Amino acid sequence: MGCCGNYSVVVSLFLAIHRHYRYVAARLSIQGIAPRSYLPRPKVKAVTHPAVVLVGQLHRGTLEALDYARLISDEVVAVHVDIGLTYRAKLQAAWQDLQSDIPLEILESPYRSVGEALTHFLTLFEEQRPGVFLTLIIPAFVTRNWWEGLLHNQTAFFLKAALRAKRSRVVTTVRYYL
């Protein structure tokens, strides 16, 4: 196989990855979804605790994570860590359109470290609520094939590892299947 054969394999690989990303974007799109603000709570008094939902991008997986947070908690806060790539006005406008009942905190991370900014926020959040268990909810989507999973959700993996040391924190993943 000559040099042109090697190039065609690489180009084919890149085209397959590009098709995968287009498929994922279409499956996660929130286009046409009605605003969400409230899910009915059961009549039985449940023991709840605060929940923080990590918002990387606003997509269907994020919406399911927010719905789950509403079910387990009376106090829900959404957090987005801006590593310098966020178009804030667009994110806040989309948030207002879909999630008017949950506040969105946008954290600055000048050193492009999601973990450091999030850990600092969670520590302060917990200090204001001593003696309670905080649940951090991380939305993640599940791909059709194992190899496609290598292209996504790496931030969630590293965040879970960084947050393991904190005893009072519960970290859970809400999966959205593509």
C-alpha cells in the first residue's frame, strides 16, 4: 500500500468521526422541546437534599439530569464552568427559554480547569449547608458503539476521580442513550 492508500484510510477515519459527531449533535438537539419548569412531586414527604447539576452544554441529556434533580431535591442549582469558550449570552438565553425555575451559575475558570472551579464552588456550597449531603449530578450520553464512547464524556470521568476525596458529596451520572 503506497502513501495514497494510507491517506485514504486516515481520511475515511476522519469522515467516520465527523459523521458520528453530526449524529450525536442531532440526537442531543433541544430544538423543538417545550419549556420545562416543574414536575409534580409525590404527596408523600420525602427526605431530600440539595443537588447541583453540572451543565457542559444544554442538550437532551442535560434536561434529563435536571428532571432527575427536581425529583430528589427541593433545592437545585445548575453550574456551568466557562473555560473561556462559552458564549454566555447565548447560553443564558437558551437557559431562560427552557429552565426558568432553576438558577444557572456560570463559573469562571481562567486556567481552563473544570475540576478546580467546580470543587471550589461545591466546597462553598456545602459550607453554607452544614450537615447535609450534596448530590452532584453529571449528565452523560451513551453512544451506540464502545469506540464512539472514547470521543465523549471524558470530563465526567476525570471529575468523578477528582471529587472522590470529599466524604459528604454524592456524585451520580444521569445517562441519556443516543
